[in-house]
Amino acid sequence: MIPKVSVGFRKLPDSELDNFANKIIRAMTGNSNFPAPPVTIAALQSALDDFIAKCAAAKGGAFVDTAAKNNSRRELVEMLRRSAGYVQIHCNNDLAVLLTSGFEAHSTNRAPAPLDQPQGVVIKHGVSGQLIVSVNRVKNTRMYEGRIKTDAGDWAPSVFSSDSRRIAFEGLTPGVVYTVQVRWLGGSTGQSDWSDPTSRMAV
């Protein structure tokens, strides 16, 4: 069966579209499977930065700011759609190659198949200011999303990885305790619940 790139990202709420676009940028950067995308990584990053700025401005509720945000969203979604089309053509009908792009494959299974909550979360020290998280791998997982915060802070922007053994958080402050959660991306329901919080001090 020929895998097809899902364009379900078009319906994501603004906050999730932000994370999704960031995931695509990370996955496509330096990806030898897709060396010449029609939308450059720089252009996609610029569109994402503009969208994030417009979302922040629109929180004030002004009509003009909301309209600007919606225009920025349409531009970002169109860039992602063009990138998805490129991935569809150049993945050579190989699901594993398709998934390296960060995009998801359209599920042909209509039966619900939710992903279980991640288990076996382990945090190890990397270089100074870095924590490396690993988690047990499960079937139907396409990508791993991790988030981190201090006890008194809010969750930082998510990081994404295709490797369950290496979800890296960088730029941390040595001596500060951080709390981490991980969730799966994939399956017919799109994502799992977040794992139970796990904490460790950065060094």
C-alpha cells in the first residue's frame, strides 16, 4: 500500500500548529532524503517566526491583529502543504523515509488505536547544560515530543525526536532541577497522554 502524507495539520489549533511546524523544521533540516524542498528551511522558519509573533499580538483581541495572525497562519499552512507534497513525491513510497520528514502518514485504519502513556522515562546527563531523555519504544509511534520546565516555570517549547533513546534538552542552567514529560506522536488518534513527570538536576 502506498503511504500518503497526512495534511491534517491544516486543522490544528494555533498553539499546536506552532509545535508541528517546529517539528517539521527540525526533521527536514539536513535530511538527505529531501535535499531540495520547494520551501527552504529558512523560509519556513521565517514564516513560523512571523506566525508566532502575530499570535502574540492577537492576544490583545484587536481585529486588525487577529486578521494579521490569520493571514500569517494561511501562509504558514500553505508552505507546509507544499512541503508535504514534495515529501509525498520524493519518499519513493517508503513509509520509513516519509516519517523522517516529520510529517505523518494518513492512517487507513478506521478503528481507534490510541497510543498508551509512555513508560520507562529515564533522564541522563549529556554535556554541561544538557539532559538526555530516553523512553520505551512502542508500536505505531512516528515521533517523540518532550517538554521541560523548572518547578516554578512554565513549560518551554517542545522538542521533537525520531529516536526514542535520545530526546535532548539543551541550554539548561546547571544546578537547577527540571521536570520532563514525554508523549508519543502517531497512531490513529495523533498523540498519547503525557508521561508521568520525571525530574533531574542539570549539571
